[in-house]
Amino acid sequence: MAYPKVDFLYLNEEDMVKAGVLDGVRCTECMEELLKLLDEGRYRMGGDNGNSHGTMISFPEAEDSKFPEMPVNGPDRRFMAMPAYVGGKFDLAGVKWYGSNVENRDEGLPRSILMVMLNDKKTGAPIALMSANLLSAERTASIPGAGVKNLSLPDSKVLGIVGPGVINTIAIKTFGELRPSLDTLKIKGRGRASIDRCIAFVKENCPQFTNIEVVDTLEECVRGSDIVNFATSTTMGGNGSADYPFVEEDWIKPGALICVPGSANFDDEFLAKRAKLVVDNIKLYDAWEEEYGPEAFETIYIPGCKFLDMVDRGEMTRDHIDDLGAILNGKKPGRESPEQKIIYSIGGMPVEDVAWGKDIYEYAVEHGIGQKLNLWDKPMLF
């Protein structure tokens, strides 16, 4: 960039598709590189601890609101900023910013509307502004995808998904690309509309799944599955872990990989004594423990919080939990037997958006995709 003039690249959703935002194999490779960097500590996120998930604006309950123009609390009603810096080959800063409201469906809009800004690490000047709904969905599928690639059995045939929304729909495609042996899909959902949309997508885009089963119970979805992915959410502030989907140990097939980027709960003794526990970045869960207290799992439904709660209670030691990045860097073993049951917790981090955004940006520049916008030729205030 030739300073003081500042131009940046704008990528709308169509541009993002042209630049390969839904390429699951490529995104998984990007996420593997990122996870290695996380293990090495070559990143920063928000907060003094450098590991905060982000900063959220929430709103008062309707009965407590004093200002008629201010939004009131509701399902997924929030604004959130998720800043990060990623080193290594990415070496830039960025932020994902979004507003979310479940009532958006009534307007024909996604529940959340996301944007990512990438910035030069030295000057802070904008490099790119991009539509991020698809970016966020693919990186959310490809972080568990890295687990599927490195922890699942190579001949896995049955995939179970809990929650057939956008994230799991993308995950089905990504997992299938990573494990071509998959041929059976089991779907556990709550609403017929989302189930039908998921099935239509799979039939059009994932012909390897020759057998698609819609199941009524969580047990049916988990039993016999080689890989299970949870893309379920639970409202914070409810009944805590009592509201989370509970998976019995004997439902889990020997050798199965359970990926949990959503809410799920498991028996304490199973976790402490018989399961292999893997997380995307243990320092994220440390930050949640710091922010929400020693029983963070009662508020943050991601199982990695339960892992650390159990460590705090003395029910297991911290070395029972492995970072996937440490496995990829050769510091820790991956799967240790064909029968081993693996629980892989995924919290989701803005470093993922920055890394995948940088990859997409570089492809767009190389292939002439997007629109160059001018911030200024010379700043008025200097």
C-alpha cells in the first residue's frame, strides 16, 4: 500500500463465493495451519488475557427498559465484536462484527448478519471489508473438519448431525469432502422446515450420501454413528447444563468422534476416565473460566468449559485435555486406538475468521475479484 493514500478491497457475498469461501477442503487446511499457530501462541484476541471470545452488547428485559427506542432482550438479540491478530503466514489483525435477532427470519434475513474487516498490523489501515455469513459458516464447519480429518477413523461411513441448520448443512459437505467413505447421514432436528432444507442441500451437493435417515431421538442419531456433529445452542441464563442435550456413554460407538461446536453434556466419569478429550484452544476455555467463574459450563454450553470445571473440582488433571494444535504440531498423540471414543470441543474464535478472511482476500486479489474502495487520498486530520 502506498501511504498516505488508503484503498481497501470490498467483497460482497457473490465475490466471496467466487473466491472459494465454501471450499471445505481448502478452509480445513487453513484451519489446521491456524490451530498450529494457536498452539505456538502466535496470536492475540480480546481482553487483557488475549483470549477473550469477544465483546457483546446485550439489552434489558422488556419490563426493565426505560427508553422506548432501545431494543429489548430476545432470542439471539445482541451485537458483538470479535477482534483478533494472527501471526505466521497470516500476520494481520481483524474483527468480525455482527448483529443478531431471531426475528430477522420474518424479514427474509439470516438470524445474524456478519462482516469481517482486515487491517494492516502496523498502521491499522483497512485492507479488506467482506461479507462474512458464508465465511463464518465455513470456518465453523472446518474447525470440526480438522478434527474429522485428523481424529476420525479413515473408513468412517455414518455421519450423525444434531441440529440441521446452516452450520451443520455446511459441515455435512465439508466432512464428506474430507471423508469420502461417508455414505449414510442421520439427522436429528426440531423443525421439519430446517430438516427439509438440509436434505435438499445434501441431495444436490453431496451425492455420496446414498442413505439419509431422519431420526426422532438423540440416541438414534448417536448410536452407530462414526462421526457426530452438534450444532445446537441453548439460551444462556436458563437452567444451565440441565438444558443441554445429554449423551449417554453406551450410545457412543467404539471409535466414534463426537464434535461439539454447540451444546452437549456427557457423564463426568466417562469424560475423566474413558474418553479422549480434545479442544480447539484450551486458553479460550481458561478465559471463559476467568470471565464466568469456576462453573462456567453452567453458562457457556461448550463442553470444553466442563472439562476445565472438572479440573477445578479435582476430578481430572489438565493433562487429560489435548489441544488439536498440539496434536498437529506433533507434541501430543492423536487417536491412540481404533476403539477410542473422542470428544472434540469447539468454542469458535475470531482468529478463525481472520485467518480464513486473509486466505480469501489473497485469492480475490490474485484473481481480480471484488471492488477497490478509497478511504482517502490524503487524511484531512494528520
